[in-house]
Amino acid sequence: MLSFVEEITLLMLDDARGEFVDMPVSAFATVIAGAALMDLAMHDRVDTDLEKLVVVNKTPTGDAILDHALAQIADDGAGMRILEALDRIGLQAQDYAAQALQRLVAHGILREDSGRFLWVFRTRRYPVVDDREEREVKARLHQILLTDEIPDPRDVVLICLVAACKLTDLVLTPEELEGAAARIEQLRKMDLIGQAVAKAVAEIEFIFRYATSAV
């Protein structure tokens, strides 16, 4: 089973280009950090309430990405705001995404093609080799969003991440998306970390649009 960091990394890849979909760097970092926090929550390493996130178990998980993320927040015994935890972990988001890509290559899901851009900057593309995992994820989310089926906690978390980074159009058609808006909002309210990620990404995108329009 893929981790949330691996799943959202896979979903954020444009299948045709083998590169990440366009989004502000800070929003990308927030989504990856949110996925890591959600993984830690699923491993019973962190707990949350309406005000803060607390590390309840500092024992390593055995996953290098998650253990590094856990170390970034483990020293604050009194807990911290979820947004602060996202900021701390997000500083390493590019590295976490790179590790996730290499794992997806190792799983045979992606293939790495190396090249050069203008013969100066090294670039990498990751085309999908075996898209069964991606298709299964999308099919599962499609089913949950268009029915009253009780979702698995993992699926609630993934829907929160997908909605936060505006990737719901990869799962639903425009018509389906319009009809599922209330369902998506309902599910997003079921996860506190997901709510924090969505709020942070929305604020980043607002600032990004304002800065772009002012140029």
C-alpha cells in the first residue's frame, strides 16, 4: 500500500508530461507536508483537536520520510498549531517528493527519463509505466464521491488532499464535480489536518493571484 505522500505525489503528476501540475511552490510544499502529517496520524504518532497537533508517540515508523517529518515536530511536547507543523515539515517537501518519486520508480509505477533543459539545467520526467495504482485510486475516490458509501478513513484523508490541491477534476467530470460539491465539502470536514491544508493552500493561492495581477 502506498503512503499518502506517495499517493498524492503520483496524483500530482501530469500523465502526459510526466511532470508535476502547475501550482505555487508553497502550496505544493503544504500539500506534501499535509500528506506526511496524515500518514503520521494513521500511524498513531500524532493526534489533533480543533486547536493543535500533538506528538503522542515518538517511536520511528521505519519510513524515512515520515520519521524525518516526525523529528521536525517531536520536540514541542506541548503541541503546536497544525499550520505551524505544516510550515516546519513543508521546508523539506521537495526532498520528500523526490524520495516518493524514487519509490514509485522502484515499485515499477513510474519510469525516470533524464535530460537537459537548454543544455544547462538538468531535468527529470517521470512518465507512468504501470497506471493500475493510479486508476484504482481514482476509481475508488470516484465511487465514494458519487455515492453515499461510508468512506474508509484513508479515503477521507486522500479526498481532503486532492480537494486542497484542486485535483478533483482528475477524478470527476465537470458535471459530476458540480453535483458532488456538497459531498466533497462534507468529507473535508471529517479531517482536521485536511481542513488546515485546504485553508493554507487557499491563502497561498490568493496571495499568488494577487501578486501576479499586481505585476
